[in-house]
Amino acid sequence: MDTLGSMYNVISKRRGRVVREEIKEGASIFEVEALVPVTESFGFADVLRMQTSGQASPQMVRSHWEVLEQDPLWVPQTEEELEDWSLEDKTLANNNLAAKLVNRTRRRKGLHVVDKIVDKAEKQRTLKRNK
């Protein structure tokens, strides 16, 4: 049963959700049907086998499309929106899942991605040495 816990852990870390569970009669096979986003499925089989010590093996089939509720290009404009999102600046890089997925795909394909390299930079003060 430790294998099932590891399998559910791998599925949930990849933003997946379990749809159906079934135990096959006459055999010690437990079948799980889960939905995992395509962007999270890269390397899924290797991680699943590693975490379950080879006791679980996936069979992946494309099922359907789902639309994310977030807009990857949305930027908060008002103070109220900034407060609702509890953001200190106008970047949604860490809070917008859709923007993360778009940027990850653009990087993988070698397309231009605008990244903010420094957050909250302050001027560096240098101390003079008095001789």
C-alpha cells in the first residue's frame, strides 16, 4: 500500500487529480485513472517508476482540453486589485499559473520571455577605507 501513497503523491505534485480507482479481481492489480496536465506530464513516467520502485507503470492517453480561469496577460491596474492579490508590485510572476505555463513553454521553444531579474533593488553602498 506504500506504492499507492507514492503514486498519489506524484500525481498531486503534478497538478493531477484522480478520477477513478479500481482493483482487478483475481489479481493484485490496482488501476488508477487520473487527469494530469500535458505540461506536467514530461518526465512523469520516470518519476512515477522511481518513486514507486518500479511497481507502478503509467499508460498516458490524451483526454481533453481544459481552460485555465486565469489570464496570462492580466496585470493589476488599481490599488484594490493589488490588495486583492496581496502583491507589492505589479508582477504576477509567482502568482499567475497561466503566465508561468506560457513563459515555461516559450523558454522551452526558445522564444523571448520578459523576466524581471532584480526585485526590490537598492543602491549598493560602498564603504571607503580610511588609511
